[in-house]
Amino acid sequence: MDDDAWLVVAAAPDAVWPQLEGFARSRGLDVIASDTSRGVVETQQGRLSVRQGLRAGDSEVRCEQSGRPVDACLNALEQYFGARSATASGTASLQAQRLAGEERLSLAQRGEEWVVEVPLDIERTWAELEYQLSQDFTLEGSRELLESTPADYSHRIRYLPLSERREGFWKGLVSSPSPREIRLVLESEGPERTLLRAESASDQGFSADDRRELLERVASLLR
């Protein structure tokens, strides 16, 4: 995971693609091939590529040599997109519009268990989930990120489920609401599909409705 890096751009791939081609021209890169359908520009110096990001309206831009990210190139791309306000650009390549039409994540029931199906590989899903949890799960006593374990693609969180929040006022007259410790676990189902599961990390109850409500919240961070 430490050997992979990319730039997230707040614009759809069809808008980013012409900017990526413009970057190659502006830097005088020796273009060998440009494949709009795959979102790839091959140059003598390395490969530039764009693909749909995990969140709707985002793109992932990569710059690689021999399959490894080039930090200096990613920094240059970030400056290039920033200078041209790529996030607000209305320019879109008609040929590249197919890049933005990929499948999106969804909440699904498998037997008696609720899961989130993410149509991306586990590395990309992990990176985005790690970022979103670190930004959103920061409220003590309600939702907190306690631990991230990249070795097994899991996060341990403390979360106050909706059932507890609904009972909060009356229950609070006799006892305090009780947050649950939960493990969010990613599992790979192939090169372009990852499952997100929620498992109890304590002896406290964690109903199917509470599980679904939590997964819906986490899925909303990834859309």
C-alpha cells in the first residue's frame, strides 16, 4: 500500500482527460500513445492516467514509471490542475465521457447480513475510507475512529447507533447512552470489487438495523 500514490481531483474523468493531455503537451513529454477509452497517456518518460474516483464527481490521476508512482510528477500535476481550476472546469471531452459512467457502490443484503459493495479494488477503497473516517469520525461519545490496521484492511470505531440515539432522552434519565465498538472490515472480491462489513468488537449487542444504519452512513461518505 505504501508503494501506491495518486492525485484526487474534484472533477469527473471526462473533464480531467483534456487537462491531462494538456499537461503532457505543456511539459514537452514524448507521447507514444493516447487511449481515450482507458484514460491513459503513454510517454517516453512514463504513464499518465485518469480513472473514476471512489466518490461521484472525483477522479484519480496517476503518474508512474515502471509501475511506481513519481512524486515529483504528481506534485507538478497538482499545480497544473490548480492553476487551471480543474475543479470548476466546464470543459469535457466527448470521447472521454464513457470514463465517467462506471458502476457505483451500493448497500446490499447477503442472507441476513448487510454489506456495502464497492466496485473498486481494495487498495483504493482503503485509502478513501481511511481519509473519510479520519475526517468525519471525530465526535467523542458519538462516532470516533479508534484504530486503523492496514495489514488486514480494518478500522476499529466507536459508534452510537440510531437505536440508542432515539432512546437517548428517556434512557438518559436512568443511564447514559452506550456507544458500540465496531470493526469495519474490507474484503476483496476480485480486482475491481471490495466488500465493506461491520462487525461487533465487543460483547454489546449490534442489531441488523443498527448495522445497516452504520453502513449507510459510511457509504454516504464514500459516494
